[in-house]
Amino acid sequence: MVAVTPAQPRTTETRAGLEERVKQVLRRYWGYDSLRPLQLEAIEAGLEHRDSLVVLPTGGGKSLCYQVPPELAGRTDIVVSPLISLMKDQVDALRACGYPAAALYSGLPDEERRQIAAGMVANKYRLIFMAPERLLTDWFLAMVERVNVRAFHIDEAHCISQWGHDFRPEYRRLASLKQRFPNASVHAFTATATPRVRRDIIEQLGLAKPNILVGRFDRSNLVYRILPRMDVTRQTLEVIQRHAGEAVIVYCISRRDTDDMAQALKANGIRVAAYHAGMSAVERVRTQEAFAAEKVDVVVATVAFGMGIDRSNVRCVIHAALPKSVEHYQQETGRAGRDGLEAECVLFFSGQDLSRWEYVMAKSAEEVNSPPETVAAQRALLEDMARVASNGVCRHAALSRYFGQAYDKDNCGACDVCLGEVETISDSGEVAENVVAAVDDLGQRFGVGHVLDVLLGAHTERIGALGHDRLRSFGALKDRDRKLLQSLVYQLVDQGLLERTGGDRPVLRLTKKSAKAEAARLVKPGGTKAVARDAAAWGGVDRGLFEKLRETRRDIAEKRRVPAFVVLSDAVLRDIAKRRPASVDALRRVKGIGERKLLDLGDTLVAAVKEYCGANGLSVVDVAQPALVSKPSPAKDLAFRLFERGRTVEQVAVVIGRAPATAAEYLAEFVADRAPADVSAWVSKATYDRVARAAEAEGGERLKPIYDSLNGEVSYGEIKVVLNHLMASERRVEATT
């Protein structure tokens, strides 16, 4: 993480003292006992009434940065949020934790509005959420003065910048806050902002010497894949089928694309709903609520969808076409894996997407009379996105560098390029030279379709009439599939080796780079050959119990009329399904369950665990008991006896007749179950200490961040052995205290 212009050292309280007070709040409301990078600095700025700009990626914990300060200070703060649905979800989630919050928005009954106003006067709330238009009404500004509000938190602050990806003119009026309330601090929060946008946010809001905190933009738990688009419905269906029963968002450019994709997926048995601006408000709300309640697995949407949904367990985001900016791409893919678990992000693109977006942008600019500089800025952002998509380099590195941050890994292990999934056309240079030659032969006056006809040697009436069957390039690529060749032509456009003009009749033209066509790198399009990579995140988790807990969560959510993720996150359910707690005291060891939820949901969750484990012959775990694994098979039982004698994984694999990978899994379970005092027979002390330090630094039990922090020098099997041993040792200590 990077902190620019850090806060000055505290004079009235030590940093350690503040951190402990913050952790007490975390434990009470959210059940966590550790902070993520830069959260403490952001909270400190909020307590000291020092303006700040906080840029943390989606899932990086921005919300806690403005939720904790008013609770510690015993005051009421204002949060500006752009969407009513987002406010409502945040307030529901906070109230479920016992945190006092409310939202004021249009359509709220007068009586409820009066009750919230009275609660503000009585210091009943810690946070009040509202849209910028509502905040800046005379009535509410007078209320702010009456209760002496000391801090304003601007969420989605990039909306204030015309250089950002979601400019909203109403946000510009927020600059008046510093003028009207000079003694109040203003804190801007966003997940995506280039250096230029950050400077614009500070200037537009009039922030005074702000503490600028910029986290790492890279989301290591996301697996990025970017593929040329051919049969987008088939390609999208393939990806969704890898995430059966899980939450997926599919983004399209137009309303028609959205409806067509939703209908096609539905015809293939997918539980899907559409979302776009052409639907009524009631229909859009119905889709959001169905998705939040897990009644549909997939939402197909235009970019209008996403900011209004706070669901943390989206396992996949698919772009059926190129997003209109890298910022949009980062924000939309960031809706996947917000719970920290692994998620997949797939983009299918074509050079056609640029001309489609240009048409949409031009039409939108005409409707709202946008100034030329705004249109030019949007065009530049679109071109940046096309470059990121067409460059065959590590996706994590490309995104980090776009946002001005270095990426020091040679192989991220989490994108199609680094995973070796991108298949290059063996004769890319020859194909590219033939395409360029055809465009040149045609005088740079024809579109993609006609160029393809010439290259494929098609004897059409038009080609005959124009004499193009006598060109040197006629039939040069006659053995190629038309759809494949079309994809390759658009890849050449994406890479700048050809140019496609705008307008109703776009034509292909040469560029300065056309002379270097022999160096082209063309990718074979089609479905991904990838498989899900989240096996590590499921280590030790009983999937059947996890599904049982999902049903329990869904029932609770329906009765309370709140989204399922408001009740508990998937990460929490996985931890429960891994630990199998037999009592509320044992449940207390699960991260992510605060005191309020423990009292509220504890008995119900424990009952679900006992019911499932009893029906499936599984042991449950109380606080004083070590974790038990499922009843071992004869092979596993023999493996355990051999491990007790200090045999290696390779030796055990030979004796039990199983693969070394299976023996390694048995070893991890053996360590968790039997809790041996020493694991040096399988992991050296130096490696053990390295893993233990990395686990503490990463603040969790997920394997991949630890593996990455060790530069891939320690195997997943060794990491699991160390983590299981640490957990078993912790349980032994708890049992004796």
C-alpha cells in the first residue's frame, strides 16, 4: 500500500492505543480483530478532522474507514452516496450488526423522515446516508448546522471528476460543503482513480491539505481472462457453467444485447434476469432484489447495474463487450470476490466495440449537450481500454501500471497470459501481412466484410463487378474460417496495425504501424480452456454443509426481508463449514461474526451444523476439542498411521497406492486432526517460520496471498501443513486456558 502525505504523529493518543480501540469496535460489530492496510490511517484522519482522499480497491475496506470514527467519537457523520439501493443495503447491513445508521432519500414516508431527524438531534445515529441532491437542500443543511455535524464522507468520489469514469454533475455542488461548514472535515472515498482524477477530486471538493491514502489497485484474488469474441453466447455460457449455482454478472453495451443474452441464457436453463435503463424502476428493483436474495444466479446488465448492489459473493464478472474505460473495467470486475475469495473476470472483445461505444457516446453527448472536451476525454479513456485489452501482457501488471503503480511479479499466476492459456496463431505474421496487403490493394476504401471476401476468394457479384478477383491478395487466406479470420482482422485493429474509420460505413485503413505487420501476435479465439482455480479456498470446507448454511442464511434473509449477504458472507459460511462448531462458544472462533450476530444467529447456525453433521456421520467441534475430520477411508487411515511414524509424503503415497497430491492432502488433514507437536519431518523449520510470518502479515488463512508473498518458493502443500499446525496449536492453548 502507498500512503502519500501521511498524517502527523498523534499527540493525544499513541498509535497503538488508537489501534486497540479500533479493534474493539471491529470485534463488537463485525467480528474481526485485524485491520487492512491504510484503514488505521484513514480512521485517524477522520478522528482528527483532517480532510482526506482514500483510494482503496473494491473489497479493500473503505466502508470501515468512515464507519469507525463516528462510533469512537460518539458523533453523527454524513455519508454521501449516489444510489438509494446502495444506501439501503449498507444501512441494512449495519443495523444487522447493531450499528446505529439511517438513510434519508426521496420516497421515504414523512413520519420516518421526522423520526430520523429527531434521532439525529438526540445523537441516536452514527451515520446518516444520503444522495448529494438531498444533502444540499435548505432543510437538511439547517439540520446539519443544528446537530453540529463535524465530518462528511463522499463515497464514489470519482463521480465529481469529468476525467473519471462516472462523472455526475450533481456531485460538483458538494464543493459548497467546505464553504458552509469550514470547521467540518471532508473525506473522499473511491475504488478507482488515476493520479489525474485524484488531483481533480481534491480541487473540486476544495480539500485542505488532505491526507492522501492510495492503496494497491491490484486484486490478487481475481483471475483475469481476455479473449477475442466469436460466438459470445456460447463463450459466456461456458464461463457461467464453471460457476454453477454461484453469483455472476454479465455486462453488455446495449439494452438489446442485454435482453438477447438474458433470453439465450434462460433457454439454456440458467436462472437469469436482465437489468437496464429501458426497464421500469419496479422491474429493475425486482431484479436487484432477486439477485440479492439468491433467487437468480446471473444478472445480465448494462453498466447501469452494479453500484446499486452490495453483494459480496459474486464469483464471476463477464464482459460480453469492451468496457468504455479501464476505470469502468476495474470498478465492474471489482464487484467480483469482494469477500476476499477467489473470483473470475472474463472479457470478450472485438474491434467493433470501439465504433459501437463511439456511437453511444456521441448520441449521449448530443442529448445532454456535453462540451467537446468531455467527449474527447471519454474517447481517450475508451482507447486506453482497447490498448489494455489487446496487449498480450500480464493482466494484473497492465492494470497496476495504468493506475500508476509498479507490479514487481514476473508471473501473477492469476491471468490467462501468465497461466499459459493464451494460444497464439502460429503464422500470425503471415496472416497479418496478407490482411494489410488486401487493405492496400483495395485502396483503403472498403470495410471488413469486403476485405474478408477478397482474402477468402469469394466469387460474389460485387467482387466480380469491381474486378477484385484479379487482385494479388484474392484468395490469399482461402483456407481460413470466416469467423476466425474476422476476429484476427479486428485484433489487428486493436493492436493499431490497421485503423477502422467511424461513421455508418467504416472502412479499413493502414497506419504507421502497418509496415510492422510481420511482428503481429494474434490469438486464437474461442472458449477458455481454464478450470476453476479456487480449490485452495475450499481446503477443509465441507461443501454439503456450506450449501446447508446457504439455505439457512436464505431462510433468515427472506423472513427479515433483507439481502442474503446482509445476514452473513460466503467467507463466514465457508469458515463455519470448515470448523463445524458444536456450540455458540465454538462459533465465536469464526471470523466475521460480531457480538450482535452471535447472539442473534448463533443458536440457528449451530443447529444447522449439528443437523447436517448428524445426518452425514460427521463429528462436530466444541471449543475444547481439536478439529476432527470426516471418517477416514482405509487408505487415509493407513496414511495417518504412517505419518505418525514420520514417513514422508512420497513414502506414504507409494504404500497406500495413491498420487502424491492425495497423500499431501491426507498429511494436511492429519496435522489438523492429530495436532503433532512437531512437523519438521515434512516442513523445515526455516520454511515453517517463513510461512508463519507470511500468514501473520497477510492477516488470514487463505493460501494464495501467502503463496504469492513467498514468491512461489513454498508449495501449497507445505503452506497448508503449517497453517493447520498453527491452528491446532492455537486450539491446544485455548483448551488449557
